[in-house]
Amino acid sequence: MKSIKDIFTDTMNTWKDYVRELSDDELKQDRSEWMKAYGRDIENDINSQKDRFIYHQELYTIAIEIEQLNRWGLIYYKKDKKKSIV
């Protein structure tokens, strides 16, 4: 289990290495929705590799959302038509 400091460090490194240079078009995505739809659909027999891959996907998601906050002051979510609950 990683410490919170390790997670923050890993997230910052992911942001620095992969996210900060993304264009606005590349960054304008509902990353949470993408993760729900595709992010954990991993077929791999080796659990340690699967867990590591998922960890890095999670870091990338957090880094994207941090950069969205940095550029636009909010996290981008796809707008769906919502049904009334009443």
C-alpha cells in the first residue's frame, strides 16, 4: 500500500510527464466517464500487472482533472439529459 505522499508524488509526475502539455481539445474529456466505460476493462492474467496498470490509469485520471481545474476552474463532465426524479 502506498502512502498519501507517494500517491501525490506519482500524480505530480504523471501530470508533468503526460498531462500538462495536452491541448485543450485533448483535455476536454469526461475522464471519469471514460474510466467507468473503459478504464477497468482489462483482460490480463497477471494480477500484479493489472493492478499496476489500473493504478497508473487512476493517476492519469487525477492528473487530467487537476489540469482541468488549473485551466478552467472546474472538472469537465459530459452533459447528459437528466430525467426528473419527481
